[in-house]
Amino acid sequence: MGIPFIDLKSQYKRVENEVRSGIEAVLEHGAYIMGPEIRELEAQLAEFSQVKHAVGCASGTDALIMALLALGVGKGDAVFTTPFTFMATAESIALLGATPIFVDIDPETYNMDAASLKKAISKVHDEKKLTPKGVIAVDIFGLAADYDAIEPVAKNNGLFLIVDAAQSFGATYKGRPVCSIGDVACTSFFPAKPLGCYGDGGMVFTNDDTMDELLRSVRVHGQGTDRYENVRLGINGRLDSMQAAVLKAKFTIFPEELELRNEVAERYREVLTGVEDLVLPTVPEGYTSAWAQYCVLARDARHRDELQGRLKASDIPTAIYYPLPLHLQKAFADLGHAKGDLPVCEGIADRIFALPMHPYLKAEDQKAIAEALAG
């Protein structure tokens, strides 16, 4: 067998008994939707994230939609975000009738650039076609955005801040868990995430009591005090009990897995330093990364093809996150963007590719990866 890109099988061996007993408990009590596991998981992850409230939901996409609905986003609103992310971030904005406004990224962290954000907000204000409403900052690949720079820009313009922590749950920013930052933080429990379930799942975090109430209402079709009283529009965004049971089991080893991910990242730095024309990811001082992915930069697109070819010849899997930025996707063609509009993002997309990353990646496998890249 080759080197796995992620290794959920090794992880499962560690938590198999806990996962099975958790699922059996759900089968025994029969509360498959919104069973006691949901509240238990919410309490655990709220404490871990140092926030008052955590609201489990059906996916990371639903987490974003629930947050936007609770914040009153709708037609005519502008929500500023990065194009260097998965489709769900901007899709959630557009599905509610609002307009995603894409801003460029920092060339070293690949996260939202605060200066570009400031310029985009000023442009929307000047054009007077849309109402600036909020910002969704994405913590790409497990690394927090620069919130000391981004948050004041949002607040000085009267905008909410949503932290899209789909890839960064478990990371910290200057001593703060990422899900404690902003008005609302959202994460995903897709199986490949640092903390993933065995299906889809997500969670929304907030310190605001009113926001917590709104989120819990939106999660169940805008429910009021009674299940057949609907006081607002919502979605069917519930997290099922079996997935919560899986997450509870996996959370018991999650802090250790974060440490192991960082050890793997450090070993990569050691074995890849010196590989010609390869730029390694950096973690700024005061940050910790959850290392959802380990992405490197080639010299250019042609060089990337060459390096990926070497890895493929050695039976080593790779992936590209993300080959086409969102502002150039067909789904957002109506926004009128053209190549060259966001040059930093586009340049990174032409050069980036991901190497295998998971807590159980062996040192000898990383050495083999480095040797393949060096040719």
C-alpha cells in the first residue's frame, strides 16, 4: 500500500470501542435526532473553545447559513470574504440572496488580507448599490486569519465578523481558541477535518445569549416555543445523535492528535528544507495551526505538475487546494470578475499543492515524500 493522504483507519483503531458503545447507546435510547449526545457534545466543545454557547448542526455549510440567517443577511446585502476557500463559504452568502464580495489574500498565510478588505468595503460604500453587512474570514488549512487586523476593519464599518473555522477547529490565535473570535464562529465535522465525524456535521459558536437562541430556532425551521410554532424562516439543520456520539468518542483523543499534527508539520519542515524552489507553509508567532492540510508552493504551474508527477510515480497522493479561486468560478460569473482581479490569490492557486497530512504519518514516509520531491 502507498502512503495515505489521510488515515482514518489508524484513528478508528484507537477509538473503536468508544465509537461502538456510543452508537449502541443511541440505538438503545432511540432518540436518533437531537438525542442527549447533542447537548453533551455542545457543552464539551463550548468549554474547549472557551465560549458560552455551541450549537450542533448538520454540516459546516449549514453552520454558515444558520449564522447568516441569525444575523439577518438577505437581498441587497454585501458580505466580504476570501475567494481562496471551498465553495460553501461564498455559496452560503449567495443562497440567502446577498452578494459575496471577494477580497485578496495574504501571500504568506493565504488568509484574508485586511488592507484588501478595507479597500473592498470603501468601494461598496462608494458605489451605493449594496449595503455592507458583514465579513466572513476563513482560517485556511488550519491557520487563523489575522484577526487583530481584520476585526477592527469590520467593527469600524459596522459589520459583523463570522469566523469560518471549518478547517481550523483546535487552532489558536494569540492564545485564543479560534472559535472564540468574532460574533460567531462556524466549523465543519466532515470526516477529513481535524475533528471529523463519520458523515456530515458542523457547529456554531457564540458568546451572545440572544444569538444562541436565534441559532437554535433557525436550526429547526425557525421553531418558537412549540415545535409547530414557527416564528421565523429556518432550515432543517440538526446534527444527528450517532454523529454526535462519534464526535464525542473522537474528541477524547483530539488534543493529542493536534500535538501529533504539529509534530508531523515540524518533521516536514526539517525534511523539506532545502528542496529546491519549494516554499513551505509558515505559522506566524503567537499562532498555532490545526494543520487540516499541509500545502506547499511550487515555482509555477509547470513546476507543480513536475513535482506532482514525481510523487505520483512513487505512489504518493497529492491534491490541489484550490485550483480555481471562487471569483473565477462559473457559479459567480454574474459578479463580472476576470483573471487578474485578485492577483495574489490567483498566483497562489497556480502554484499550490497539498502533501499527505494526518496525525499518524510516519517519519519514514515523510522522508520518502521529501526524496521524491527532490528527484
